[in-house]
Amino acid sequence: MSQTLAALQERFDPAAAQGMREVFQFHFSDADDHYVAINDGTLDIQQGEHDDPSVSLSMSTDTLKGIMTGDINGMTAFMTGKLKATGNIMLATKLTELFPKG
């Protein structure tokens, strides 16, 4: 899991996050929960549960890895139940913009 989070840190595009103030909560079925807080071009990744996330995403760590590498289509994962989202679901579609593949 720490490799996936480190990859998120490395791939973060501050320009895509300008003016954005959002929290992505990740609930993993096979690891500890984490959240990603984006505040006007900055990124903060923390372990645990955020008090008021913008969107909550539930999945396995393998599903997140697949989405971030492009091996799994996020919409397909959502439609097939591998990814569950609550809150501002459309915000989840921004993940690939915020964390583009190198």
C-alpha cells in the first residue's frame, strides 16, 4: 500500500489542483484507510478517516493500483461493483487528471 501512496505523491500534478479544495477518502478492503487532501495545488496524504470528505471511495488496493496504472477503467470498476463511491461521485473522475501517468 505504501508504494501506491508514494506513487500518488510522485504523480501529483499541482497545476491540475489549482483552486481545488477537496478530500478523497479511501476505504480499503485489504489495508488501512487513508485520505488525500488537496488544497489549492498542494497534496497531503494521511492514514485514517477524515471528518468531512468530499468523496469516499471503497475498493481493494489492487483496484486502486489498476485504476492508477490504467489497467482498470474506473467507470468499469464502479459499474461492476469493484469500486463504490459516496459523496461527490463526479469528483472521483478527476483522479486521473490529478495523478496522471508518467
